[in-house]
Amino acid sequence: MTAALEKFLEHIQHVETFQQLQLESEHLRDILGIKHVVYHWVNSAGERFGVGTYSSEWVDRYLAKDYLRLDPVLFGCFQRFTPVNWKQLDWSSRSARTFFLDALEYGVGSQGFSVPVRGPNGQFALFTLNDDATDAQWEKFIQSTERALVICAHEFNKKALDFESVGASAISQPLSPREVEALTCLAKGLSRAQTALQMGISEHTLRVYIEAARHKLGAMNTTHAVARALSIGVIII
């Protein structure tokens, strides 16, 4: 294990919020020099959360197309207890190939490595590394880092369980007034353009507020962020 990974594993133990966990996923991506790092989990109540470096456009697309029903990575990992190189999975069906090509269009790399993690009371999580390396490069990368990656997966999962155990009020740092205002407008049914106009900001700045709020809430996408904020009382309409 490299010194950088050892330092990362020490640092992640001090994470206290979803947003900090999001930043750690970005940090790990940079340490490894790969395209994406993603951690996605389902808690004991069945609620989904996620942190990682996939684009918000791809996350929105994934959920809108209901790819949960046919994602070969999800199904392949749910049936296993050991790490999975995506090349080992069954991509032969037409729906799987369509999903894969769509993912590539949205910036997902062609290579992947996922670690399934299971926790108490039905908790299930996936820790995923993704890149555009060649088969030979990816195989070499996995062989040299697999042990450390499994440890990283379990460190991310430990934090997710910590967040669940302390309850909704303590799992994220407070949203800023502008982040609350942005989510409140969206919760009331305003479009992004209407929300930006009402707040007197550009749509680009609005997106910054929304993404910051999403990361603080551990939400998979904007819709999830709004629902999450409403459910824990961060916004009221």
C-alpha cells in the first residue's frame, strides 16, 4: 500500500458529514489517478444514499431510466461477497449493452471494479472504481491495489453506518440559507430557470448551491435532495 493511501485511510476516519465523505471520494480518485470513485449504499430502512464523482447528469439519467432494474454491476455484485472486475460480469444482453453505451456517453469509463459490502439489518453498499484504462493497465492496477481498495470500501461503509446510527439530525452539516432557498423553490415546483430568476442568480450559480446541498444530504440527485430535505425538516413548504 502506498504512503498516500495509508494517509487517506487515516484521514477518512475523521469524516463527520456526508459532504466530507463526498470530498474524500474526490480525494481518493485523485490519489489513484483514475476517472471515478463512487460509494453507494442502501440503509436498513431502504433509503438510498451516494457520494462520488459520477456527473449529476449521469446520476439523473440512471435514476430516470430506472437502470437499477438492469444494471449488470448491481446484479453481479448483489450475488457476490468478493470484489468484481466488470469484465467478469455478463454484458451479453441487449439491455446491458444499451446501458453500457449510455454510460459511456455520460462520461463513465469502460473499466470498472466494484466491492460489495454488507452491513447489519440488510444494509448493502457498493464501492466502485472506474476508468478508461486498457484491459492490461486495469488488471495491473487492480492487482497492485486490490487489498487497499477493499479496506477503503469498508472505511466508507463504516462512515455510512456511523451516519445512520447517529440519526438524521447529525448526518450532515447545516445547509446555507441560499442552499435552503434553492431547494425550497424546487420543492414548490419552480423550474431551475424560475428558481435562478427568483433568487437573482445565474443557473450556473444555482447549480453550485444545489450540488453543495446534495452532497451535504448524501442525496443521489436533485429530486432525492429535495425529498431528503423535506423528510428531515430542513425545508418546509
